[in-house]
Amino acid sequence: MAELAWADVEIDIPFYDVDTYRVVWHGNYPKYFEVARCKLLDQLGIPYSTLETLGFFYPVVAMDVKYLKPLHFTQRIVVRASLREYRNKLDIRYTIRDYQSQEVITKGHTDQVAVSPEGDIQYEAPEQVVQLVEQALASL
């Protein structure tokens, strides 16, 4: 499936994200995905605040991370979040690359679904969300 839209963010690995070997703890990678995902959603005109205003939450219901190489303290990385699907769920793919070499270090994927404040899962994206995404995609 093709990338419909994407956003890149640059991150310098901070000391508080690494272990005693100066390697990023595996649990911090989803945080890097989240930073890129928020930028992507902002670019699409559907930041989390807008989704909540429309009456929906979009929790992550599935996540996959493939660690190809470790990340290290002070390393500069580029995290790309790519939208693949938005009508039934938000299917977002991620790559983490070294800033200098552009080598892919990590790959990942998340699925998010619309959930009402009462906890009801929406098996299709709310029409308002679909319209906002399609407007954003048309302007790219």
C-alpha cells in the first residue's frame, strides 16, 4: 500500500532515553513514533484535539516494532510517519533513519481506531474525519 501522506521529524537522542551502555531503551521507540505521528496528524488537520472535539478518541490498538540496529546517545535521527489507511483505521508506518547516513535503523507500524467517549469502537472512521483527511490529501 502506498504512502498517502507523511511527516518527518528530527530528534537528537537525549541522555534520559538511554541505558548504561548509552543505547536507547526499547520502550522509548514508541515515543519517537508518537512525535512523528502527531506531526503527521497536525499536517492532515486532524490533531488529537480536533479528533476529541469531533467526539472521538483514537487509541493505538496494535503496534509492531522491528529493531534493526540500536540507537545511541546524541545520535541524530529522522523519524518518518506515513499514513497508509484512514477510512477504517489509522494505519501508520514508521521508519527511523540515521540523520547522516540515512540508514534505516528501525521500522514500525501502528493501528488506531475511532472510539466514542462511551467506549464504543467505530469500525469505520467518522465521516467528519474522512472529509478532513481527504481535504488535506487533495491539497498536498
